[in-house]
Amino acid sequence: MTTNLSSVSFEQGLHHCDDVQPLYCEVLRCYLEEFSPLLDENSLLADDEEAKIKLHTLKSLTATVGAYEFSEFVGQLFKKWPQLSETEKRQEVRQVNYFLFEVNQKVQHYCNENSSTD
């Protein structure tokens, strides 16, 4: 299975926001505010409920911005999180952060290219 987990369909994300560019750009800025500091591995491991909330939020917002493959990947992690060992959780968070960094870079680039003076 070779999917590009860091791909972002900005057209679909914009459509998700009723094709309103200023609204979509605000959603993207909120996404970056929430997830530019990557997931904190230690805090996720310290509290399973907090981890599930953070992962579910990431899954949902990632789909909203148009990164569907990554959203599905995070959704799978959300489902299996309680059964994973601490070592597996650390490994999964590091993998999520790898792709999250790449998605964030693409979102930041899009925001820079499509910024307007409001």
C-alpha cells in the first residue's frame, strides 16, 4: 500500500468550507495553531483519554482541511490506541508527527500563497 499520507486536497478542503476562501483560510490557520506544535508524545502517553481526544480532534480537523489519507491513518490509530503498548504508542506518535509536519508545511505554504488582506 503506497499512499501519500501527507497529501492535501486543498480543492476538497475549500469545498468542505462551502467554497468560501476566507473561511477556509481561517480554518487552515486554526489547524496550524492547534497542530504546529506537533503532538506531545509524553502527554499522550500519560493520559489515554486525553490522547483519544487529541487524536480524534486531529482526525476530524485533518479531514476538514483536505488531508483525507492522513485523517484515515489517524482514525485507525485512534481506534487501536487502547490496545497498544507504551513502546508502540511512542512509535505511532512519532509516525503521526512525521506526517503532521509534512501536512503542516503544505498548509502553511497554501496559506502564504493565498493570504489576503481582510
